[in-house]
Amino acid sequence: MDDVIQRFGHGSDEREAGGQSLQWLVPMCRRAGIARLILNGSFVTACREPRDVDCILVAGPAFDRNSDATLALRFGLPFLSIQVVETEEELQYYVEWLFGSDRAGRLKGLVEVVL
């Protein structure tokens, strides 16, 4: 996550806010049993003032959907749009269909962080 913050979390107030929220997100993810984060949206582009950071949180084997940390993740954090996925089908939908291309249907990259 340090590399992501270094690359994308500076240069505007919006980028700073998104980076700060990501730093808050990681410990919560670890407590909830999230194995990976997949980041998308204008935050992981050259956009100077991204609106938010789109996040897919991929549940790991220790994921507890009823933990306090998971409930907090579902409630959300400022500047983050969060979706928790628990199955490969859900992950495939988000990565390949929803996040994997832009509005014109062009493929685009995603940033993955393994926890």
C-alpha cells in the first residue's frame, strides 16, 4: 500500500484525502479477514482531482462477515467506494465487467494490493 500512496496519494487535496482513507482501510481489512484489495477509478489514473477511490475487497479464508471490522467496512470510509466480494463469481463480475473497462468498452488497468 505504501507504493500506491506514494504514486497516487499526492498532488491535490482529493488525492491526499483518498490516500489517507486507504491508510485507514488496510488495518480494518486485515481485522476483517480481507486478503486483497483491488483499486479502480480516477484515483489510479492521472486525474488531478479524483472523486473517490473505487475498492473491491476480496474476502480471504479468515473472513468474518459478522465482525465489527466487516460491519465498519460495509458502512464505509470517506472518499472510498467499497464493495466486499466473497465468491469468485462476484470477483469476476467486478474485475472483468464493471471495473475492467471504461464507459467506451476499452480495457483498463486495475491496481491490486495483497494483504
